Amino acid sequence: MRRLNKIVTNISLSRIRSMATVLLSSLLIYSCAVNNSEEDLTKYVDPFIGNADNGHTFPGACLPFGMIQASPESGNRSWRYCSGYNYDDEFIYGFAQTHLNGTGVPDLGDILMFPFCKNTGQDFKSRYNKENRKASPGYYAVELTDAGVAVELTATHRTAFHKYTFHGDSPAQVYIDLTGGLTDKSISHPRTRKIFASQVEMPDNKTITGFNRVKAWVERDVYYAIQFDRPYTIVEEISGQDTNAKQVILAFDIQKGESVQAKIGLSTVSIDGAKASLEKENPGWDFAQVKKKAALTWNELLSRVRVQGTEEQKTVFYTSLYHLYIQPNDITDTDGRYRGVNDSVFHAARGSYYSTLSLWDTYRAAHPLYTILTPERVDDMVQSMLDHAKVQGFLPIWTLWGKENFCMIGNHAIPVMVDAYLKGFTGFDAGEAFQAIKNSSTTSHMKSNWEIYMQYGYYPFDLVKEESVSRTLESCYDDYCVAQMAKALGKEDDYICFTKRAGFYKNLFDTETRLMRGRDSNGNWRTPFQTFSLSHAGTAGGDYTEGNAWQYTWHVQHDINGLIELMNGKENFVSKLDSLFFLDTRAENRGFTGDVTGLIGQYAHGNEPSHHVAYMYSYADRKDKTEELIREIFDRFYLPEPDGLCGNDDCGQMSAWYIFSAMGFYPVDPISGEYVLGAPQIEQITLSLPGNKTFTVEAKNLTKENKYVESVVLNGKSLTGLTIKHQDIMNGGSLVFTMKGK
């Protein structure tokens, strides 16, 4: 383990305290660091990017990290509709208040509302004018041509705001599905949305309140309060499993060309909580003002980064920032209360409780990017994970609306928390955090069978029937993270133990094929070894998670030099990497493999385990190959089009890769406090940082041909190594790349 010890970050407690002091004082004056230019950067955001193909983004209205995502729905009950919408569809079925950004599983879609004044049949759907649909941060608009209604949506943090302008001669009506939502019946394990309990009340002719206990991806409670600005009459109530109305049709006495407005507040806690959100966040009926405030909120956050480049580059960059900031979602009521993983109601001591934690995806680049661009939120995110662990007994795996869905593998709240601690964030108890991290790494829970892992030094495929190789490799990285925090806290025994565990990846390296290969409990290799076979645990089992041996062999983010040695040196390492990118782009599918996309050979940029791989060439003295691949990935897989993403945005991780790589560096090892240098793709990017500091990245002589790096200068001093430090960025200054041709 000497080799692994050499790459350990040697960070002292005194240094951490010093970093923490600087960080806290800087955060107090963060607002001063934001460029106060009046330029409207929301004009560069295109929420339609990723709406088609399998990007699974939504075009509707939301606020940064908000609980509400008011958006149209054009389909349901298939993987195509994880966000409820696909850009190419001909019909819209209504407008729901909650949606997921770029996930691989559908859920949410609460309180679907469909306005109409023309007969659309019993399907309650309408064609729409595709030429004049609009979307911008905090706003969405569309004309339902069959229904004869123009729809506009905006939002506050916890409330949606709808405006319907009726253009037909028939009575203005609104159909509301109070218990429906998004679900998946497309694969062999259908998630049928279940309603365990519901309640609907109409206390007056402008209000509807209610409650649902629903289950799709997770089981959760949804409390709502709907208010209209005009009185309604009930046309029809359609009951479901109990006597409470589940669907209603309302009519409004208005003239042609007039509007009806609706506000919807949501809560995980109570109807009173939903009402309080309406009263505190949107007490009036000024749609234009709420829309304007939403845009200003987005512009403040977008303004933390200034881009000098082409219009196309600005569009892709700021849309990526937008997607990054949609989640995690603060699910507290205005008084700080939220419903936790065990259905009890808690109060967030820091005022926010974050869920929608897609940690298998976002630990890689999204969370490291939050430590740079939204550091004021990092402590709350970590505390939310810690509060979740206090109730559940281990750290979150993948949480939605405060509930655990156990999706994916590993315990990747660990790198997020360790990264925050090592960077000097102190808004949580470090000792308590380490204990939660250690408990999660030693007490077995779903997909983490530590007794087997420790007995064999890997997960044998005859004992762990699904994803044995991937689970081993992902756990090794988490173990390395535990070791680094233990070292920083002076816990020598834990450091030694988890450093040893971090090296378990070597037990699955097959020297004959030079690939990571499954082994059984007797030490025998998986035979036959189908290296191209893509496996998916949910539908086909297999040794890998949404991937194959070629893609997962490189999942050694913490010890790339060790992997190089296993492959007998840099030359062989580069040759094997070349094979990954130059092999036939083919997939031998086993079960559902829709997430394995964006292929260059066997490299799959549409799925997260590949995201650091292009940067690995730099460790073997072939930075030029890293630089070539980054340009190819940019040109092929990040386009300003509805189908411009090659895979699910995955709660901002695809976008975070783009943002980091555009600046010319990437967190290959997310907790190391260092970023591996690549090749910038935009002429100039300036970050506004806490303490009135700025950090500017400039790419001199950047052209289509000049995609290689000739030199790198940090604050006037040449850089010859592989990385730039996180603290170099946060201290402010300039990073200048001089670009050249081949």
C-alpha cells in the first residue's frame, strides 16, 4: 500500500482551521463578489436543451434549488418520460408542479392541471403551437391549439403560478388530476404509482386543499393548496379508490380573451404548510412581478460566471449552469419543517433540508462545483445528509422528497462530505460526520455487504449476484475518502484500515485481459468473460452497473498511478486506453441499457463512470490525447439543441462535466482538492468568488485547430504539473492557457 500512501492528501488540522476561518469570513460577504452588471444572462439559457432523445430535462418554471418545477407533460408510463416531457411529442396532457431533471427513473408529476374551452375529448390533451412555445429561467409559455388556451407558468421556491388565457367561445374549464403522477411501466420491474391515502376539500369556491400518500420511486406525502383568482363551479367530480374526489373539472364564468390564474403551494408536512408558502411567497396575483422576481433570482446566480465566447458557447454554458442549479431541492416549509425518511416531521436547524440527491452521479463533479460557485449552500447540503443518516442509520444513497430509493450503488454521500470537510467547510460537526461516514462503511445495508467485502477483499459474483465488480470499485473509492478524513482528524487506525480497503480494486484486475473482471468466492475468474456485455442490475443482473468491463476498468479515481503499474507501465496503460476509445462502438445488451450512450468506441460519455476517463491520459504523459478527446466530446455531445445531450443530465452531473472542462480542468479525484488540467474550450471565463475575489481562465489563440495546450500560467507563474489546486481558484487570480495546433 506504499504507492497509495503517496497520493494521500497531507492536510493538517491547523490548516483546516485556517481554511475554515477564511471560508466563513468570505461567505459573509459573498454578495459583494457577484458582478452587479445589469446584463440579463437568462437570455442565454435554453431550457429546451435536453428535452428530446434521452436528456430527460424539462422546460418548465422553477427557482434555483427550489421545491417546485411547474412544467408541461406530454407523456407518462415509460422511461422516455422521466421528466414527463419530450420535445418532439404532438400533445400536451397538462401542467404538473413537480419534476425531475435528467434522471433515469420517473416520479413526481404532482397535481396535473389542464385548461380548456374547446372539446378535447376524454383524454384531456391538446396539440400545441410549437413555433411560439417559450421557456426561460422561471418561465414557460405555450398555446394549446386544440384546447383554445394560452398557458403561462412561473414559480417561487415552494409555489407554482399558472395563468390561463381562454380564446374559445365555450365555457372556460380546468381539469385537475389530484392524485396522478409519473411512473414507469416500460421495463420488467414496473413502478406502478399507488395511492395509499388521499383527501380533497373545497372550503370555498376559489380554493382546493388536499393530501396524497403516493408511491412510485419512493413513498411520500404530498400536501397541497390550490387557489384561483376567480370563483369556480364544479362541473364533475371523478372518484377513485375512496369517496374523495381524485379528479375534478371546474368551470369559470369569464369572457373570451380573459384569464384565470391559479397558485399551487406544496408541502411534505401539512396543508397548513402549503398554505403558508402561498401566503409568504406569493400573496398577490401579479403574475408579471413573480415572473420578474424569478428571472432576477436566476440572473444573480448565473452572474457568478462571466463568459466571453460565441453565442452558441454562451447558450450551452449558461444552460449547463441552469441545469446544475435546479437541484438538490430544499423541501422545507417556510418555517423550516420537513418530513424525513421515517415519516416523522423534523425542523431543519439551518433552515434548509436538501433532497433529490443523485449522489452516484453528482459526487463526481456537480458537488465539487457547488463548493466553488455556491459555497453558501454546501454546509446545508452536508447537514441534510447527516440528518438523514441520524434517522436512517446510514448516509443517503439517492433521496427524493426526503425518502431513500436506494438507486445505484456505493455510499457516495461520503466523498461529498469529505470533500467539504477537507476544503474547510465547518457548518457541521466534523466528529459526528466522520462517525456517520464510518458507520455507513462498516454496518451492512442495502447493496453494501461489508462482512462479505472484508472477508474476500471484493464482492464475489456467486455471493453478490448483481454488480459485484462495480460495487467493489465504487466502494474502494469511498474507502479512500474515509481514509483521508480519518487522516485529517488524526485517527490513525481508521486511516490504515480504510487505506487498505481502498486497494481492494487490485483483487479484481485480471492481468491477462488487463480488465476488471468478476471473481467468485473461491477466487475463480468469471468464465466466459464477455468484455463487451453491458449489464443492468434491474433487468439483467451481471457484474457491472449500466456498463461493461471496458468502461469500469478505469474506475480507480484515487490511485491512477497504481492502475498504471498494474498495466505494466505508462506505455501499456496508454495502449489500453486507446483500445477503449478505438474499439467498435457496439453494445451487447443484457436487459435495459438506455443509459449507456454517447459512445466513442467503448467510452460512454452519457453515463457517469466514464466522466473522468479522458483525463487519465495525462497521468501517462499523453496530455495531447486528453486535449483531443475533450474537444471531440464538446463537439459531439454538448449541442444547443433539444437533443443536444448524449445522455440523461442526471441532476446536473452532465452539465458539471461541461462547465469544468470548458474552464480547462476537472476533479478526477473529487476530494483531492486538486483539478486535473485539460484544455479550455471557451475564450475566457471569469468566476465571481467570496470576498470580492475573481478567478479568470483565459485561452489564448484558441481556435478549431488550436485545441492543444502549449503552456499554462497561474498568476504569472508557469505550471508544469498535472493539476491546479482548489485553493488556487478560491484565492482568486488568473489561469492562462496558450493554445496551439498539432
